[in-house]
Amino acid sequence: MNEEIPQLPNYDESSIDAAFATLADEVRGETASRADVEAFRLRWLGRKQGRLKLISDAWLKSAPAEARKPLGMRFNQLKQQIEAALEKAAAAPVRPAAKAGIDISLPGSVRAPGIEHPLLKTMNDIVAVFHGLGYSTALGPQVESDFYNFEALNFPPNHPARDTQDTLVLAGQQEKPSRDRLLMRTHTSPVQIRTMIAEAPPIRIVVPGNVYRNEAEDATHLARFQQVEGLCVDTNITFSDLKGTLDHAMKSLFGSAVKTRFFPSFFPFTEPSADMQISCIFCAGAGCRKCKHSGWIELLGCGMVDPAVFASVDEVRLAQSKPAAYDPAKVTGFAFGMGVERIAMILHGVASAGTFYSNDMRFLEQFA
Ligand code: PHE
């Protein structure tokens, strides 16, 4: 270790202070890591060639008598500083040398596995039940024309049936003919029309997707929500097929003990129309707060496809030079539509539909 011994220009207080400050800086700059702690100790504290010994020998040799004591004190302080640095380095945990900047001893970055959002999961579960029955998925646009959303589904312009679906319309549509005006679809039923125009029977489709209504939002009403629509058209399709299909689907979703029943209802595009109810899954039909003590929960709308719908479809098919394929004397069908939020609320005991859209991780993590 033949490093240069620093010069001490003078033995007055300020020169001594400055010289020791430089040495202290030097020690600090070298503060040893665990790996070379022994080299650091030898370099500074080695008994014969240690830097501290060499410097103190050099400086004390020519020191005037009165400077010996202050020099000695400062050498002691420097020694303590070096020893403290050594202790600290020795106490530091041993880390294997990092390779290419990666410290393999650090904990890995753990990513929580992603899950389907509970609404998407419910939607996929519903769709899967129908896939099991041979249905395929059909999709359609969320910005829809008045024709597909209303007119072809037998809601004539200005007909009061339109009031049942308070509609969000796009701006700047007044110049267009009524049927071409754009709106946010109020239900997934327009995809019935789009599919039948594109394809001849037999048809078995499920249509999952977003729908929009001008709702004052509360626990059970949202301006944007999700539906799953179903349509089955073939020869000899009867109301019994509708009942059997939906009864099977409800048992798949809610458990085999659940019962279904059908009440007369009205939709312009089905005739006859029905509301389907399931026996309350909370009280098994005995009556509780959730089913308003009726033992039944209303779940979806359904019915036999109205011949007027078939007529609209064939009219468009002919206009597009496709053969008419929906003669109500030859084909019949049923359709149904259900709200996904409502089903997810029942399945998971969630009181407010908005909770699904709150992006609250404490809520969502319960489904992981
Ligand atoms: N489209 C109807 C609604 O949103 C539900 C429905 C679909 C009813 C299919 C009958 C047949 O209210």
C-alpha cells in the first residue's frame, strides 16, 4: 500500500482541522460494503502499513510538543469513525452480487390474477347455458336506428308502447326520415331483426350487450345496463318450447330447486307475451323481504315472435333481393330478454345495481 501520505502544511488549529476533515471525507467515501470489509480494514487499520499508522507516524514525527495532544485526539476520532464504518458494513445483510442490474434476492413483483367482472361473469354464465342448448352468440351495434330498435319490432312511430322505453337519442337527427334516426338501443331486441334479415331459419341465438335508457337512476335502474336476449325460430316452435327452455336455463343458473311461472304481459314484438317469475331463492317461496312476501321474483320478459315482426323482416329481405323466409304459416319462434344486473344482484345478494359500476376494489375482490 504505497499510497501517498498527505502533507500537513502547518500545525495550527485550522490546518489540523482541515487536514482531518479531508481524511474523514476519504473514509466516508470508501465506506466498505460487506464484500470488501476486510480490505477496507487492512487499508486503514493495518498495523504496519495501515494508512492511519503511516499518517500518524509522519505527522507526529515532526510535530511540536504542544501539537501532539490535539493531533492524538483527532487520530483517535478518525479511528473511531473507521471502526464504526466497519461495524456497520459487517452488520449489513449479505446479498449475492446482482447480475445485469437485477437483484434476485428482492421479493418478486406479485400480480394478483385477473378475474371476470361479476357482471361479465354472470353474462357469460347465462350465455353458456344457451350455448349448451345449441344457441350461438350474435352481437349488434349499441348506436342503433329507429327502424331496428322500434319500427321493425312493431313499435309504430308515436305509438304509446314507445313510452315504456325512455330513449336516449343522438343529436342532429331531425332531418332524417323517422326510421333512419339514430339512438342508443333501449334493448338487445334489434339484433333479432338484424339476424333474421341476414339468415333464414332455423335460428337459435343469444345476444349479450349494453343497452341504454333515459332513467332516473336508483337501486334497480341504471341509464346503462346489460341484457341477454334470446331468439329461437324454426318450424313447430311452441310456447311449451319457450317454457321448457327458460325453465332449464333458470335451474342451471339458480339451482335445480328453482321453479318458474309465466304471467300474461305485453310487448309489441311478441304475441302472446309473458313475464317469467322464479320462486324466491332467498326463502324458497315461503315469502320474505326480498320477494316482497310473494314467494316469487320477476325476472324476464318473453313471448312468441309476433307475425308483424316476421313481416318486417321479410319486407327488408325482399328489398335486399333475398328470398322471403319468415312466412308465419310455416315458421314460429319465441324470444326472451333478461337484465344481467338484476340476475347478478339476486345471485350475489347485492342490494344496488350501481355497486357493480362503483369500481370499489373491496367489493370486486370478493369475487376473486
Ligand atoms: N326487449 C324487452 C325489454 O327490454 C324484453 C323482451 C325480449 C321481451 C324478448 C320479449 C321478448 O323489455
